[in-house]
Amino acid sequence: MTGDDRLTVAAVEQTTVDVRSYVLTSHRPLRPYEPGSHLVVGLDGVRTCYSLTDDGTAPDAYRISVRRTGRGGLSDALHDTVRVGGQLSVSGPRSAFPPVPHARHHLFVAAGIGITPILSHLGAARRWGRSCSVVYGYRSGAAAHLELVRRLAGADLVEAPGRTALASAVAEAVERQPVGTHLYACGPRAVLDLVTDRCAAAGWPPERVHVEHFTAPDLDAGAPFEVLVRSSGRRLPVPAGVSLLEVLERDGVAVDHLCRTGVCGRCRIGVLAGTPEHRDLVLPAALRDAADRMYPCVSRAGTAELELDL
Amino acid sequence: MTTAPRTPDTAPSYATPLAELAWPFEPGADTYRYWINVERGRRPVATAAGSWGRHVLEVDGGYPAVMAERTAILDREPRRCSALPHALPAAWEALEFGLAEIAPQRPDLFRLQRGDDGVLRWRNDLLGTRWSARTGDPLVDGAHPLAALAGQVQEDLFLLGPREDRLYVDAVAATFTGSWSSSFSLGMSFADLHSPVPRIRDSGMVDRTERFLLSLDPGDVYRRTNWSIYDSGRLDASLEASHRRDPGHAVRSATEHRYGSLRLRVELQHLVRLPATGALLFLIKTQLAAFADIVTVPQWAGQLRSVLAELPEDMAAYKGFARYRPGLLDWFDL
Amino acid sequence: MTSRSVPQWPDAAPAPPPAGRCWTVFDLAARGTTARDWHRRLTVAGLDAELVTVPEPQLTGWIEALPPAFGELASRRHVGWRVAAVGPEHAVLALRACAVEAGLMDAELHLHADRRTHRRVYCPHCGATTLAAGDRFRCAGCARTLLVHDHVSLSSGRYLGSVDTPDAAPGAAR
Ligand code: HEM
């Protein structure tokens, strides 16, 4: 199942005050997925990525957890309109936050609803007997899936109620991880910045640190630039505030894409000349300077022109 | 030069029916160069003599003989199967994928069942195999899960996993490779693995291929063919077994003008992105056809002659026929 | 032509970057003062660095004992640990293989070979590894005369060898 598919909402559960979990099923067998994968859910033309919470090995259903933001948008619409027995249009699952199987130890850091992909990783680590530990930061009384996390993680769990507790738990954890550990963090930007800063200070190479943003950062409109499409030889202006992906689509250049927020990695295209300005969340730290590829849904140009391998 | 006595070459000769041969040359093309020749799998292709390509793993008429040969090699050289510890989940996914592919092809002989208890049961009446195991067990019927699959299918099996945006060989179960060493390749990067191949290493082809493989979607199945020339019908052309071959054989076949007994060795390769582990399963099915048989198909005879005549010297050397190319071309013209 | 799997070492050893938290610098019978210079540099940069010196006569035995010894050393370290090594290529590659086995990645390793005296060579016919001095050598496992190929597995730190046949694998040194 890679194209759009309709799944049935088999159950809806109020997980915390503002988080609901949806159990999605199909009459057809559901494709297994890598831990940390997401499903792209579409409603009224809007699409958003939600992490799947099971380990993915032999899924009987796809489970996602959605937090009401109170700011409208797809998450709130799901809370307001989707009921048991209803249908959702989804695509995926897609993997953009996979485990590193050869890691000697896995350290999982979750903040708030960022627990969703971490839960998936934790389940897989337990299934395959991979050494792991978890740091879970949450607001008291609003910790999604806390019981399940406790049951799976057992003694390997550090709970951190509140930002201060989380900051010190992270600071402590990154100082004493066994050689060969990989760290996976999901949460709001501030927490992820804290994690990457702490790791850098403790001498971690960036390749060991894997972060998943559950909210895409708000991006500024960016400066205008031009692209040259190799196959057609056409030169297209990309105005400020308009994404390269939109410009390409309007010109009839088909680019496969999903999330439009720089998270899923689907719209990757090749760059032949010029330097892209990477604004996506897909490229790992070690590849932030890569000039041969870009994600046109959010990324722009660092040079006046880019030549695209399209 | 060899100080140890040579083991006599007793490997049986194998021949793929022409009707099943994955003819590796593009229709109408009379030259051949390396390129990233990949296409989606599971689609049959018609050739001048038949068709191929319906299945990803295929149980064909050669199955009993090929499996007997594989078992003999694995009994003698268990190091043909090896795996890094972290490859267990991917090996299990490969095992379940592979058995599910072949089970429906011979429902009279194979039986794959997943019980409500989560136990997987496999039965192969042709080989007399019968086992049950749980997903994740370190051993299946006494073997690593990838080796357990190799014991049931004709294909050579490789698992590759991504690390920092590059692919590495994480597990190997192979008995019929061309003249390279699969047991040496465990743990190697995709790029290093290909470094002995002329032309592709400096052309950027390896990097582009690797990027293609890394971008495959979960569940994607692609395939490609590769070919070389070989002097006998033995399936195991590996470097592991090269001391078993009679070193004068190729030269003699050529000098005695036995060109008709040379074989076209075709590798039908499949690439599968396993969805639950993200690992890449690489499958090679080796096919062998004697030149004497190939030339009975007129289109093939003409095309093969043109390709062999035109192929640049470095590629001809790599493919194994540069030393006797002139005589071989004359033979086509007889 | 040398295949790209064979490591190419620059003539002069580049200094290790002042990254990570603590370092172990291995002086594997290195020429000159490279290892000591590295060690001093790291210490001056405020990093906690130790120097392990292996004299030439002990190198072969040290390499043989390395896999368990390195694993033991790594188990007493944490992420943030870096390893530097300089010496003959076969020793540096053997150390790299153990380091990767212990979970270190290239970003955590700073390696330099100052010479190529021997090669550790894998025999595909019997599976043994032999420390070979020249292009042609006798396999320690099966006693066959093998030819070294220009082909290296970085993960195991070994070159490939094989018997020399007229249709030997392309890539074999001749
Ligand atoms: C689309 C995917 C691939 C492409 C385009 C490709 C391309 C090639 C080509 C052109 C050759 C030379 C073959 C000849 O002339 O006989 C080759 C050899 C080889 N390939 Fe690949 N390959 C692919 C995938 C793989 C994978 C997944 C593996 C993993 C095991 C692999 C392992 C090898 C090895 C071991 C050799 C022989 C190298 C030697 O002589 O030592 N290839 N490949």
C-alpha cells in the first residue's frame, strides 16, 4: 500500500485530555513498516504525517495518536469529525526515522506527544532484544501512553515531569552512554535543540543523534531565486513565499511528494548546479552541506540559480 | 604453483532451458555497456525463445539438482553463509518473504502456515524439510534464518543495510556466485564491493546506483540482469571454489576450438526493499546456457556475436573471454 | 590500476581534530613522533588523552590479542570517546576492524598508516587469514600459494587473496 488508500476507523480512544488514538484497519493485509514510520493522513485536501505507534513487524492495524492543538488544522479536524466506523484517506507508511540496527545501545528521548514514534522504537527494541533506555518528558497528568511505556521499558525508563526535569535527565543520560549508542529524540524544537546541544557538548558525533520533529518549524518566506529544469531547458522563477515544489507543479513538472513540510523525504530531487539552502528535517546532520540533492517542498537556493536533475 | 593437491572437479553440469533464459541484451541492441539497468519486478518478458521474469524467487525444473549441489557446498564450506549479529530481524523478514514467494508455486510440495500461536511452520516434501519456528528465533532448523532460506531456494541471497546513508553487506548466503568471494564481502560497503569492476567505479555509476537503492520504497521489487562467459556448466564459479577448477580447462576449450561448450552465464538479480526492517534483499539466480544451444536461436546468435565483437577489451577481460575472443568470433561465423 | 577499496594514505599524517571528550592514541610502532605529537596536541586542546605504545617486536602478537582486548577497553568508555592510531597499514586496519566491531564509527576514528610492510590476507578457499609480506605467499590455513588482490574489506581489515588461475578474478594483482 503505497498510494492513497482508505482505512476504516475501528476504534477511537481518548488517551489523555487532548490526545486521541485512532485504530485504523483494512479488509486487505496491512504492510509492515519500520519502527518510527509515519502515516500520511489526508482530510479535505490537507495532509499531515502522524507516527505509527506499534513496532510494525506484523501489524493487525495502524495506530496513530493525535493531539488537539486548539489552532485548527488537521489534528483538530480529526478530533472533531472522525468517529468509529468512519473512513480516512491515508498513504504510507513511510519511514523517515528508522532505528540503526547495528547500534550497540539505543537511547530514546521523547517529549510530550513525541512519545509516539519512540513507542514504536521501544516496542521493536523489546521484540528484538536490542539494548535500550528511554527518557520521557511530559507535563504532569498529560503523558500519552505512559502505562504502556512503563510496562515496555521497565527499569530502563527515566520519567521527567516538566522541562527542567527533562533537561537534567537528558544532560545526565548523554554523559554516560556505552560506546556505540545511537540516540533518537522526538519532541518540540526546543527539546530537540537541547538534545543536540547536550550531545555536542558531550562529544557525540552528529551521526549518532537522530531527531524527529513532530511539528514542522515555521519557515520564513525566503528570497526569490531561479531554477533551470534540465530535461526541458526551462528557466522558472521561484518568488519569495512560494515553494519550489509549487512552482514546478504549476509548470507541469511532476515531482512525487507527500508532506509538503520537509519531513517525509518523498520529494527529493537531484541538483546539478548551484547550492541548495536546506530547510528540511530529513537530511541527517552529516549531510546538511550536500549540494547534489534537495527537498523542494521547503528548501530553497543559497545561490541565485539552481540546475535541477528533472 | 599450487602446493596442495587439487580437489578433483566433480561439480555437476547445469543447463537452463532456452525457453527460460533471461536474455540479458536489449532487443535490437548490438552493443553492450554498463548502465543502471533496473526495472520493476514480477512482470514477464518475452524473448526469442520463451519468457522469464514472472516471479521474484522461482522454483524451476532444475530445483532438485540445484538444491543438491547447494547442500553439498554448504556442508563442505559452512562459511558460505554468514551474518552480522544485527541482521537477524532482516534475515527473518527475508525468510518469511522468500518462503511466501515460493510456497504457491508448488502447492503439491510446499506448505507454509502461520498458526494462531504465532508459530511459523514450513514443510518441503521434495527436500524432506519440516520445521517450525517463531519469528525472531536465532536458529531455524539449526541454521541462521538466511541460511535456512538458502536451503529452500535456488537463488543466492544477500542482505544489505543502510548506515550513514551508505549500504553495507550485513548477511550472505551464496553458493553460485561469479568469480568473486561472497564470504569476503560480509561487512563491506556497496562501493568497495564494486571497486574491482572496470569503468563503473570512476563513472559515478556506483554512487548513483547506491542512491537509487537507498531511495526504494518499502516493499519495492526491482530486477536487473548481468552476464559473463564461462567455460563449464558448473554453477559455483566463485572465488571460494576457484582452486577446484582445472586451470587449463578454459584455455584448452578455447585452443581446441570447443567454443560451443562455452557457457553464457546470466545472473537474474532481484532487489527487494523489505518493509519492516528497511533492509535490501538482493537475490541472484544464475542461469547457464551453452553457446552451441544459444546459436540455434538465430536472433540470439547474431546479437551475441555483435556484442562480443564490439565489447571493449577491459570489459571483455572482466567478463572472461578476452584471451580467446578472435577464435570465438570465428566460430560464430562457421 | 589500484581499486578504490584499497585505502590511500596521505604522505604526511593529518593531526586529529580536537573533537570528542577523551581520546586513546595508539602508537603502533609508528615512525617518528607522530603519535606523541598527536597526544600532546589533544592534551593541549584540553582533552583527556591517553597514549598506548606498542613496540615493533610486539606488534604481531598484540594484533592477534586485539579483538577481546579492544572490546574490553571500549566497554569501560562512553560515547564521546575517540580513537587515533598510527603505524603500518595492517596494524591500523586491524585496529579499525576491532573499533567498528566495538561500535565506533568513522567520525570517531582518526587513523593513519605510515607504511605498508605486510598485509593481512583472507583466503576464500579455506577461510584463514595470513599475515603476508609480498604479493605471493603461502596460506597459513591451506598451504596453497595465493596471490594478493588489490581489494580490501575495511570491516575486517583484510585484503583478498586467491590461487592464481588463468581465469582468476579480475582485480587480482599480476
Ligand atoms: C541496481 C543494482 C546494481 C547494479 C547496477 C550493479 C552493477 C554491477 C556491475 C555492472 C557489475 C559488473 C558485472 C560484470 O560485468 O560481470 C557488478 C558486479 C558486482 N556486483 Fe553489482 N550491481 C548492483 C547491485 C549489487 C548488489 C546489491 C550487490 C550486493 C551483494 C552487488 C555485488 C556485486 C559484486 C560482488 C560484483 C562483483 C565484483 C567483483 O568482481 O569483485 N551488486 N555489479
